[in-house]
Amino acid sequence: MDIDTKRVYKSASTKVASGRNTLSQCTYANCLNQEKVGGERFPVCASCKHSRYCTRAHQVADWARHKKECNEYQERDGRIGIKASSNELTETQIISNLLEDFIQLHDSTFMKIFNYAYHSRMVGSGIDLTRIHARVNLRYHPDCHRNPARAFHFRNLEVTELRMHDITPEALKYRDDFKANRQNDPTFINCIRCVYSVDNPAIQQHEWCPIYMETMPERIEYDWYRMLLRCLENGIVLRKIKARRGKKLVWASGIMIQSGSKWVWHERTVPQICSAGVKVPPVAMWARHKKGGVIYLPGENVPWVAPADYSWDD
């Protein structure tokens, strides 16, 4: 699913421990079928509330492998205070689920922040991006009313040495597949490991962010960085919407507004946002200029390598 077009976010519940607002694959290795945008969600394992299967038959076929994983999920969740498997919604799960949504909603903003950090601090230094990680330290806003776009305060960004033994083989495979997927993009430099951490050390999320050659050097200014942080602090989110004319998707700025148990994105133009006292950059500068891309084709676990003539420009 193109997360940039997703506008409706469900609140945390005990129906699933994680990934409530992210489309999933069937966990069965011989299937890996992908959920469809707007379609029915795959049923989740009733014991661990993590793994999804497109059919009951695939869940049965995968049980011999999943049994150990299922127990590990439950033990880990219980250890950190997530009790979805016991049908109890805890504060830890709420914060963990909000963190997932916060990262997804601000994906374009964080990509700009990480690329800014690289081009303003590390370029030309000979730093090997595979040996470092960017740690985003966040503080939970308990008075955010569970608005996923405003749930956290950005404290700081640290760039430190990466301890390879802390990364799972699955994460390393994804990094290598990510690089293989973009190997024919001449502007792609590498990808950097990003760790999002909140006050509770048990609540973390990990992502790989692509780093590209800088095409607009004038962006590397302190005020540009401060503008991006204001977008995070004020819950200003970019989404893709249909252009006023034609079928093309274009970036637009907006905010999340509560509707029942869900949060829905509503457009607010940059002039409207600025008139409310929040200075934000023009959408064309702030929006991600590269496609998210498809690393795996449906049902595959090997990377799709984009051909040399493929355009990554968004």
C-alpha cells in the first residue's frame, strides 16, 4: 500500500497488538499474499495478536513454524506491558501503536530530516552509513488525545555507531534487499538504520531510510531543519491527493481530526497553516521527491531490482 495516500487511522485496540494501520502479508512463507487497499484485513492469530494469514488453511500449515514465534511474541509483549493477547488494552500498547502511526504519518518529514543530517554533518567525512544509526529520541505527549500526528515531542537526533549484533538477520536482509532494489538509481547513496525511541526503553521502532544525493543545496540551512521540526510538533502531515484537474496524485498538507474512534486527515493549505501561526515550508520543498518503491513483488521474498530506465522521481 502507498502509505502516502492513507488518510484514516484506527485507534489502538486488543484486536491486534501491532500493525493496526499497516497492510500485511500472509505470514505463511509459501504464500506471502498481500492485503489489498480497501479490502478485508487478513485474520490475526488469536493467541499472539501479531501474525496474519489469508486463510485458515495457511495458518494451520504454518503452525509448526509459528508455534515458537507465537510464544515469543506473547512473552515479549508481556514483558514490556502489552497484553492484547489477554484482551487488555494497556498504556504501553497505546503508546507503541501511536508510535507506529506517528512514524508512518511523518514518513516524508523524517526522510528529509535524515537526509539533512547526512548532507549537513556527514557528507565528505568518509562515514560508512552501514556502521551507524540515527536515533530519534521522542517524548510521549499524554495530553495528545491520542492524535497519532501529535503524539510525540521530538527531543533530539543522535548519530552513533551501530552495534551489528543488535540487528536481526531479517533486518539485515531487508537492508540488502533495499539496496539491491535501488541499485540502478544514480542518485541513491545508501540507506541508514533509524531507531525511534520514547521514554519507555521497551518501546522502539526500527526503519531503514534511503539517503540520496542532495539536489537543492539551499535546503541545508538551520531554519530548514527547524521548519521540519515545527511540522512534527504541530502535527502537520503530508498526504497525496488527486489533483484539482486530472488523475495525477499531488502532495498536500493537512492535519488529523478525530471522527469517532478514528483519526482522519483533512487538507490545510500552507497559507492556512501559516495564518494560524505555524511557519512551514512550501509543500514542493517538504514533500519526499522519491518514490517509496516496491521492494518485493506480491508473493516474493527476493527483491525486485528496478531497471536502469525506471524513474524514481515522485
